[in-house]
Amino acid sequence: MTTAERTSVVGDVYIRQVDSASVAMFGDQQDANLHSRALALQRAIPVFNGDELRYASYRIFTLPLPSLPAEPDVLTVDNTHAHCIRVGSFQSVLVGASSLIRIGCGRSVAAESRIKHIRQDNRPTRLMEPEIRL
Amino acid sequence: MSLSQSTSLHVTNGPVNVGSIRIIGIVGSSSVLIGDTGQLTLYSYFDTPPESYVEGPLAPLPLLPEADLP
């Protein structure tokens, strides 16, 4: 499949943050291939000792992707006459974790994100707190 | 006879006009596309099971293997 070509006319854009293998694309592109992975460790007392974790310790990062059924054999005829894409205003606070914003034409988009979230209450145990006397 | 072999799809892409879009967040392999595209394949794994909440002074972390994933 060839990529259609269009002119993108964008009036006003506000994007505050684009992170973790994300793309904000204005105009045509071919293929987009986005991968990101994250270990999100949240602690009650925010004390961290550098590089503590390994992706290999968690199964989520090696789980196989579910397979999609094969594409049906369809004859596709595109009839695109290079019409313009006009966008008045676009606002987004965050584009993150292998996400894509595209105002324009493209061929294929493949994206994958894997996030493991751990919450740890690392406060001193309650046994050490003074007893409450009634 | 397979149904798919006789299927043909004619696509006519006209002009696109969008007034205004306001989004708070696009995360986790999401896409916002204004225009033409051929194929989309989006995967997102997000793991926060109940046992991911751990109480105590020791880190709930497995032993580190020798080598990390590439």
C-alpha cells in the first residue's frame, strides 16, 4: 500500500509533554513503530537507591503478544485526491507510553507499552509506634 | 469459495476539516489520527494486581538476575 499524500494545515497546537517512545507527527509519514516499558515503583517514603530493578524479574515484560487473525484477502482501491487536512486547534496535556498523534497520512502504526506498577508502604511498622491508651 | 477473495474495498478520501480538539491525556499505546492510515496494531500491558501493594520495610523485589532483558 502506498502512502497517500496530503497537505496538513494546523492552526494552533498546545502539547505540554510527549514522553516514553511517543510521537507527535504533523505531516505524512510511512511506518511508526513505538515500544516502551516501565517499572513504576511508588513508595510511601520516597527513598530510592538508583538502579534497583530489572525488567527480567517480571513476567509482564516477556509475555507474548496475543496474535491477531490473518488479514482477509481484500482488494483495496484508494482514491485519494490529495485533499488538505485542516485542523483549527489541537490541545493535549500529555502524550505518553508509546502513543501517537498524527495529523497527516501514514501507512502503518504498531505500538506496544508494558508497565509494571508496584506500590510499597515502607513506613516503620505500627508495632514501633507508641500504644494508644484508652 | 472463500468470501474474502471476492471482496473488494473502494476508499475515497475527501478533504478533512476539524475545528478544535481538546484532550487531557493520550497514554498506553493510544493513537489520535487525523488523516489516512493503512494498518493499526496497538498493544498495552498494565499490571497493578492487588498483591502489588506491599507493606513493610523490605522491598518487594525479586532477586536480580545476572543479565537484564535486551
